Amino acid sequence: QAQLVEFGGGLVEPGGSLTLSCTASGITFSSYAISWYRQAPGKERELVAGISRRGLATTYADSVRGRFTISRDDAKNAADLQMNSLKPEDTAVYYCKALSELGTAYWGQGTQVTVSS
């Protein structure tokens, strides 16, 4: 049974920082590319950041580049999203996605991030 679980969401003031973690079980974590998506109320789910197998390449949405950092630790079956200089528009439910080379995808349940003063 494959399972991804996100941790670390919460309430933070604008300009603050928060780190999200995605932990996986039931899969060979190192064989999956990992990405973070977010979905705000009334908006489409959007890609925030991604990291390749082996962690050799990363990608970021223009809106978060320079503020967010994605990383992975395959020994711990985990991937993190470090979020700095948070803005109210970053408020959303954040989801972790694992994608295999063959196209098998798994999603976490999501964690709420609220940026508000």
C-alpha cells in the first residue's frame, strides 16, 4: 500500500517561513520524481516545485522561485519544501506527488498553509 503524508502546514504571518515535509511508505522513494502542488479556494491546482530522481534537477513556479526550496532525502523517504518570505497569495492546500518513470502517480492528502496577518 503506497502512502504519502504531508506535514508542516499551519498559520504564518506574511514574511514568515514554513517547511513542509512529505514522507512516503510502500514505494521505493528514490525511484520517484517528487513535486509539490497547491490549490487555493476557487483556483486550479498548480505546480509549485519539482525535484527529479536523484535530486539532480529542480523546477519552480515563477511565483515562488527564489523564495521556496525543494529537497529530498531518499534515505528518509522524505521530501521537503522550505518556504520563505511567505505572501498571502501563497495561502493554499499543498499536496505532495510522487511520479515513477513508468507514469505511476501517488498523491498525499494535502496540508493547509495560511499566510495572514
